[in-house]
Amino acid sequence: MGRLDGKVAFVTGAARGQGRSHALRMAQEGADIIAVDIEGQIDTVPYAMSTAADMAETVKQVEALDRRIVASQADVRDFGAVKAALDDGVAKLGKLDIVSANAGIFSFGTMEELSEEKFSDMIDVNLKGVWHAAKAAIPHLRANKGGSMILTSSTAGIMAIQNAGHYVAAKHGVIGLMKTLALELAPEFIRVNSVHPTTVNTDMIQNAATYALFGPDLPEAQRTKEVLAPRFQAMNALPIPWVEAIDISNAVLWLASDESRYVTGLELKVDAGLTLK
């Protein structure tokens, strides 16, 4: 038997990266999936975001595992769109057991130089978007007489990082959401926890804009994954530059499963020791 047999999981940001990985890992353990992603670009994000083709690939891979998936285009900044997508998925798959509020963006700038638009986009996606996913899910989890929410924060939810204060603020806010939701929903056996990754080897990090942040002293041609890996590794206590998406997915899976049935309000770090420094 799979660890999530008979369960239905809602994953935001599911078209690629950590979101796709979470959807696939839970499908491997028996869950059916409700998937949403923006499938488009936000102007203040300095790398290419997900596309409809990315979501189609997620659908293909979940179905290859012989699991059902209902996938929709929805921007987590739009509560109505998130709610409609989730309601449709629950109507088709019958219920909701698990929420992975994973959708997020990354951009850079000192607190002094950040534009109003860049700051607002960050808060709207990485904090308000997490709240939207939780808010849309609560009635379904209540009808299910329990469930598990996993909110994606970051090591930046625990510590400060220069040049990303808006990201730090949003990810700290996710912890506040998580703890409040955990208290409010505990009487109904709805558990709420957060995961806190270090740098993850996905398109959000492996792009020219992030390489420029980590290698401002290098000519553009030398800003490569291989050259910059030691600089990423210097942040972690374990001697690795980044973790893989599957490492976060395995943490999400544990929090989604009955193995953590009495765990709520937990900040689960998958950080290679970054926050020990």
C-alpha cells in the first residue's frame, strides 16, 4: 500500500520545480492530485516562469503513475480563481485531504531600492497566495473531518538574507500563517505545518539573474552553475551547494501522511544546516 492511498492532494505551483516534484511524490504514494499554476509571467520576476506546456508535462507524469489529476491555470493572487480551481477538483475527485501551498517567486533588491511593484508582487504571491490556498481549502478539509496543510516557507522565514528583504518578510509571514492556522484548525483535526528549504536546484535558482547576484565580480560568461556552486555551498553547513526538489518532497510527504498524524505547528527545516550558522 502507498502511504497516501485514497487521498487527494491540492498543490499550488505544480507546473514545474518543487510543485511538480511534490505532486509526483504524493502520486507515487497513491494520492490523486489537484494542480494549479499561473502558467505565465509576472513582470517583476527576473526569470522565466511556468508555461502551459510545463503543466501539461506534470499532468503526463502524474497520469503515467496511474493516478488522477485535475489541472487548472490559476494565479494564487486571485482568490476567486484558486477557489474555483479547487472546488472543481474536489467535485471531480470527491474530497480533499492534503494541501501543499507551494507556489512562490523570487526576486532581488535592497530594501532601499525595491520598487513598490516588486515588493507588492512578492507579498501577494508568497504570503497572500499561501493564505488564499489555505482559505479555499478549509471548507473541504472540514467536510473531510480532518487533513494536512503544508505551507512552503524557506530558510528566509527563519533568518535574514540581504538583497531579498521582501522575500524574507513574506516567508516569515508564512510562519505566522502556519501557527495561527494550526491553532484555529486543531479542534477539527486539520494539521498545519511549514517546510523550510535551503537553496533548491530548480529554475528559480538556476538562472542568469540569480547567477548575477552570486557572481557580481565575474564576467557574465563565467557565471555558470559549476563556477558558482562553491558560493552556494558556502551558505550550508553540509558540504553541498543545494538540495534537490525530491528532498523537500519527501518532507512534504511525511507531513501529508498519517506518519505525522499528531504533528502540527512544526517548522520543518530541510536546510543542509544553513540556519545553524
